[in-house]
Amino acid sequence: MFLRPGHLFGFGHEPIFIPWCEFYQARRKKFLLSNLVSVNIGSPKVAEITLAAQVFEQSEGAKVLN
């Protein structure tokens, strides 16, 4: 997966590549009206990211969901 920093922090930065094999322990969450997925990166864990569930489910990330 390629991740690009948001507009505020993204100026002059290239996208970050994280291989799908580094995604562990995906969890579904709800925040207000949004369906989200939080996932740990790396083993041992080096980071955690949260993405829209629809994006995660339509990608290779669907294999990581419990």
C-alpha cells in the first residue's frame, strides 16, 4: 500500500510504501457515522493506521480483517 501524507505535512514528501505482509491485527471501528479499520504495522508493532473500511475492504487488506 502506498500512503501519502496529508496536505499539511505532505509538501515535498514522497508516498510511503508499506507491504501488505506487514499489516497485522485489523479491527473494525465506528466513529460517529464512519466505518473504519485500524491496523497494526509491523511485528513487533511500529505504527498503527486507521483507514476508511470501504477502502480497506476493497484492497488486499481484506485478507487481514478478522
